Amino acid sequence: DTEVTQTPKHLVMGMTNKKSLKCEQHMGHRAMYWYKQKAKKPPELMFVYSYEKLSINESVPSRFSPECPNSSLLNLHLHALQPEDSALYLCASSHPTGDSGNTIYFGEGSWLTVV
Amino acid sequence: AQSVAQPEDQVNVAEGNPLTVKCTYSVSGNPYLFWYVQYPNRGLQFLLKYITGDNLVKGSYGFEAEFNKSQTSFHLKKPSALVSDSALYFCAVRDRGGSNYQLIWGAGTKLIIKP
């Protein structure tokens, strides 16, 4: 079982709605990630937080707004999304440093449908 | 440009037979190499990784992978396939000299194990 927990598992939202995806990890990791995955495609990196600071933003549209309240929690705030934003959103975590081939561990994902 | 290739979109294997899912990469230097599995409607699960040392790496669920530096390959193998191994498999690579956070992903291989 994954130690990265994501809620909700499924979300349907209209294009004018505001919603949030939530993620929690209890592995003591100090790097947390948001990925977007379309069906049968590899995941695409969106954001990385390292030690609660935004480290990477892969030119993600501003309708996606990440937040890292503390070292265990990661949120993704959604506003004015488009139907093409419908996808599986994966949260992940890892150790942020070290020459150890740090493994990235994923949650089960949140299935988002924008109508 | 750095890249990861999974040359087969789909691999079909009879239950009980050995399976191989291929992965080759083009990354400068000595990379970290990973395999992940995604069961239907689930998140990604880490299977195994190569960091250094023995070229044969053993991982979860009886899977193993062999690192071949001269052929720049990291093929995933299992001696005897189970129907429950049917899933989408992703190979991923991290450049040792690059970001701790970014993985280069293959396109994925759908593995179908037939009873």
C-alpha cells in the first residue's frame, strides 16, 4: 500500500468552480510533487516542492495553484479549468537530496473530470 | 537530447512463461534507472531501481532488471508470468548530474498475460 494519500479519489467540476486536491505523506520526505497523467501516457511533472518551497514549476498555467502548508501536506488548487485538464493527478514524494537515486513514491491519484 | 525508449507498445505473454519488457536510454554519464508499474485505475508503484554495483537488480513481485551499460538498456524480466502482472509498465531515468527531482520517462509498455 502506498504511503502517499490523495483525496478525493474522483472529482467532477465545472469550468467556473474552485476545488482543491489534497495529498499527505508520512515517510518523512522533504520533496513533494504534482504530476498530471493522461490515459496510457507517462506522467508529466507539474510542480516540485523541496523543504516546503516551490522548486520547480514546469510552466503550468496559473489556473493550477500549488500549496505546501508543511512538510507532510501538499495541495493543488484548481480554478477555471478547461475540459482538456481532465486527467489523473498524481502526488508523489521523495528525499530531496543525496546521491542515492532517490526513489519517487506515488499516491493512487485523483481522477479529475472538468465539464 | 536525453530520452528513454520502450520499443514495444504492448507485450503478450502466456501465463507461466518468462516475460521481458524492454527499455533503452540515451542519457549522458551513468544514470539512475527505475521501473514503475501501473495497474488499471491505480497510481504508479515503484518496482526496482539501479544505482550502482551488481547489474542484476531484484525488485517487488518477483521482477528483476538487468543493467547493460554497453547497450544502454535496462530490461525488466520475470521468470514466470502471472495473470495479475497485466499492467502498464514505465521505465524512467534520472541523470546523475542533473536535477534530483526530474525523471525522463519512457512511453510505457502494456503487458498482457493470458491464462
